[in-house]
Amino acid sequence: MMINALRIFSLIFTLGLLALVAQPQTIDAAEIRTLKGETLQGSLKSVGPDGITLETSGKEIRLPLTDLVSIDLKPGAAFPKDAFAMVELSDGSKVVAKSAQILGEEVSLALHQGSTIRIPVTATSWVLLKAQSPKDRLAWSEKLSKKRKRDAVAVLKKDTDNPDGILNMVEGTLGKGDPEGKTIEFAPVGANKAIPVPQTNLFGLVYLRSLDANARPVICKVIDMQQSEFLVSALSIDKQSMKLTTSTGTAFELPLDSIHKVDFSRGKLAYLSDMEPSRLVLTMDEDRISTFRKDTNLDGGPLKIQGTVYPKGLSMLATTEVEYDLKGEYREFHALAGFDDLVGGIDDKVVLEIDGDGKQLAKLELSRSDKLRVKPIHLAIKDVQRLRIVVRSPGALDFGRHIDLVNPQVSK
């Protein structure tokens, strides 16, 4: 929800510990997400070291800070439509900027918010100089996934056979950029000395980096309107701007109205669709293999139940068994189970069973003829090592029997 920057509260993070200082102003339109899967909207009345007070529907609700997942400040985050660069720090922070140049031993970033910052190359993992194309970003990710023992520069080679270009990575050793940001020193493998390479000729560059063992702990993630993601170890917010320091010690100051959200979920919760099952059984039935998909319905489209689209979830045919190794690290499980609006099926029951270490935690029967086509699930899973989810049909055939399990999350 939109937040009036002139009436924002103060947040102060120090030494990896969160302390929030209340201000007399009230935030009239805040959207709060909690570990219980709730989404609350209302006026944020107060913020203190022990929690927040939210007024909603004429009632005041007190929420501990440990229960918060996120505070949404402004909707509509998206990559810029014009050309932009992207930089990843060694702590995993990703910064979207209008442009990037290597000046000496620093990366100079012209931010969309109007400021220019410099990041030491020692805290930089890679620089993607031309990031506006989704296709090019995908090709870049594929190249980064391959292990390498040296720095590298990337060049997009185009010819008549490949008008869109082929991304080539050349390994070697990166040196300093010139003072004007026009060239950067690079010594390819086998070369006797470094040569100046025009930065405008490069698609990107990769530094062989690992996270400093002395890096500060991450306490939250700040996402701006251009989809930069800052892994934050220290943060303060006043009425006009946000000052933050990433885990690598890199400092940023951003206008408050450029911030999309403050995400507290790191380490607190995980979606099952982001986890790899430790066991997956897709039963053969009438010469058909049951289907299991993550974050899409069984037809490959969006997960949609009763008109609401959900970005996270599992879609399962009624002959599916999936198990997750939770290692006893989580306390609660929350999800919604229902029939997808966009995937057809026959009017019959589907049975959903959830077990924890062999003990049944929940058993639900769902039918398309029910007026309520979605059912909430809230389970205590403290100390559970193996969480097993089974979808089956009481009938003889599985055809048309399937469900979506949306927003399936485990939390600490």
C-alpha cells in the first residue's frame, strides 16, 4: 500500500539487532504481512522495540516484531523500461542503476533516485552493463551458474547468423578502470600483460569473489521500486530518506518514496515451492503419470483460486506424494488448499493428507460442489523432521481430480 513519506515512522537497526523508535505520526495506509500468513491493512499507530500497533476495522492489534514478515511501503516495483545496469555485491545484494562504470578500483553507479555511489570492486561480484533485456539477463544467469577459477569479461558477439548475439565469456584477470571510466585493464589467460579494454564493448564482467568471513549479519532485505535488493545489516529511516548499510559495509541513501518494501522474512519462513522435495512419488494410474508443478497450475498457467492469483504454490494431481526434510527447524505450517479456476475437472472429492514424521497432522476432503472451494490449513510442526503431503482420490480414477496448495509456507 502507498505510504505518505512525510508521515513515516523511524526504524533503526544496529549491530544486527532491530530497534524501532516510535514517532507521533500515524501511517494511514500500511500493509503488514505476518508469519501466520495474515495480511493486515490499516493505520500504523505506534512502533516500539517490542512491536507495532495497527488499527484496523476500528480495533487495535498489537504485533511483536518477531511475527512480522514485511511492511509494504509502495506498490508496483518493476525493472526500468529504459536501458539499465545491474550490479551484484559479494553479499548477494543486487543494485539496479541507470549506468555503471569502473573508475579505478571502484564501481560507479548512477542510481535512478538521482544520486551516484561508488562501490569497491573488492565488494563486487559482477557487473551487468546491459541488463534491460529479459533474454540477456537469462543468458547472463546461465553463464554465471558455471564455476570458474578466474575473473571474466563478457562480450555479446553479433553476426549475420546471430543477429541477437551470442554471449561469450573470456577468463583472465581484471585490473583497474581508467579515471574516466572508458577502459578497464584485462589480462586474458596466457597473456603476458594486461590490455585496456573499452568498457562500452563489454556486456558485463565477473570478479572472482566470496563473501568476507567478517561480513555483518543480514537482518532484512530492502527492495526499491526498480527491484534492487539490498541485504541490510544496518538501517535508519527518517521522514524523507532511508539510510542503509549492506552486509559488505557498502552504504546507500535512498529517497523514502523510492522504497517498495522492507522484508523481514529472511530466515523466518520458507515456501515449499522454493524447496526441493526429499522424496517425490508420482504414481502410475491408467497409463498416466501424475503431475506435480511449482508456482504454476497443472496447465502451466497462474495459480488462481476463487478469482485470486497466487504467485507461490504447488499443483498436484490426485496421485501425488511429496515429502520435505525440515530438519526440525520450523514451528508452523500455513497454506490454502483449493481447486484452480483455470483447470477443469470432474465433480468429485479429493483427499489431502499431511503427515509429520509419520503422524497425521491434517486430513481434508475437498469437492468442487462445495460453495467454499478453498480451505485454510494451519498446523503446528515443531520438531517435525519429515513433512509428507499426499493428494489422492477416493474414486477409482484420478482423471480431473487435482488441487492447488497455495502459499504453502513453513515458519520458525
